[in-house]
Amino acid sequence: MEDENKDMDLIWDRTLELFIKIHDCPDNPEHFDSLVHWLNESPAHLKAFNELGQIWISIGIALARENGQPLIDLERAQAPLIMH
């Protein structure tokens, strides 16, 4: 059980690292190549990345509601999550 939790921690660390790299430098193809390679290594990687995407979207919606921005604006700009 402890090894499983450690593995998940490592997966989440890498997920966040790749997400931040792509967010900060979206025009760098090396970041996307690293992400695609990593996602193809394990279904757990894809699951963690999609979960992070859902968290990111939820935070955006919460912030929009707090600021009074219509949610329809967010829905139009929302990119689909990565599918495997």
C-alpha cells in the first residue's frame, strides 16, 4: 500500500511538472513530445493528467463565479481533455 501511494505521488509530481511546463511555454514542442511520450507509458499517467485538467477547469469556473464572469464564456474556450 505504501509503495502504491509513493508511485501515485511520483505520477502526480510528474503530471504537475509537465502541466506547468506546457502552461508556461505552450509553443515549445519538446514539452508536448515529453507529455505524449509520458502519457503513452501508462494508463495511470493519462488518468492523473485528466484529473488535473478537471481540477484546473473547476478552479476556473469557481474563479469566474467569484468574479461574476458568465460561465458560457469559459465553456466556449474550453479545450477537450486529452484522450488516449
